[in-house]
Amino acid sequence: MLFNLSLVKQDIICQECWNEFEMINPITGCLECQIKINQEYCQDCLQWFKQGYPKIKNQALFKYNFKMKEYFKSYKFSGGYHLRLVFKDVIQQKLATMDVDQIVPIPVTDKTYAQRGFNQVVGRLEDLTFAELLECRYSNKKVQSQKNRQERLKTEQPFQLAVSQAYICNQKICLVDDIYTTGRTLRHAAQCLLDAGARDVTSITLAR
């Protein structure tokens, strides 16, 4: 489903800046991660499947272009909490189309929360009903943005359940995160939930 950006009310940034964000056309992307390719699945996703990871059918909304990089720099790393509102409506409109029982944001470590003062994913979910079913196993670890591709791919399972399995068993869950880079974070989170009894896990990311 494609959104008409002209229908999204923008009071936080000007129209000229808004137009620099590029939406992803899911029809031309990998069925699993949305990267633009000429086949059903990209080689990275085929490798994930080969390793036994389940499909999560990630739906990425925007390309991770220069404008999006600048946005994340201002929002996540410069304390621009008000910038959560830039994509709040787009994310929530997309989530409204999902047939799921639980919306689950990817958690941040205690150290990251203390430094940043907020979970950037949760910031865009305000006014929605969501469940923080996962938590980070370690309070102090190297954040994904500081890792190169090989380090990301080798990351060990960083998540554990934050609730009883009873809240997860037989549930259809949609994970929500910022950026799909290698897919490692989302697959770890999905595996944790599926191992706990979730019926199905899909995901949405703002960028790819």
C-alpha cells in the first residue's frame, strides 16, 4: 500500500524538506526487506532463510537517503525529540492497515535511554496501543550505528522477554524499528518472540 504524502499534515518541517524524503515502492523491492531488486528476494534475505531464520516480511517506508540520515542525526543523536512528529502519522497510518494482535517497538539499552532520554521508536507510537514485550539483555553494549556491516551480522542475541510468555503465545506481532540495515536486529527480535510462542511476526521500519 502506497501513501499519498500530500495528505500527511506537516507542521514540523517545511514542504520543501518533506519532499526530499523518498518513499519506497514495495512493488519493485525484495519481498522480505524492500531493497530494490529485479527478483523476488535479495541475496541477503536468501542467506537469512538458508540459516534458518523465518520470514518477517519487513515493510520499509522510506529510502535511507541523505535527507533521512540528517533526520536521524537530529532526532536520535542531537536530542530533537520533537522530530518524532515528522513521521508519526505515516507510521501510524501504516500500522492501522496491519492485521496483528500486538505492536512491539524494538527496545533500547538502559545506557542508550539514559543518554538520549527516550526510545526513538516509541516516540512515534504515542497515542497508539503498543506492548513493550522485549528488553535488552545487556544494559551497556555497542549500539548498531557504531558497528560496521560485519559486526552487525555477528551480533549475538541481544533481546529477552520483558513479560510472561502468556502475553506472547499465539499472538500475531508487528515489530517496529527505525532502519533496516542488515536485518539482524529484527530477526533476533522475531526469533525471540517466535521461540516464546508467537504465531506470526512481521515488521515495519521507517527506512531501508
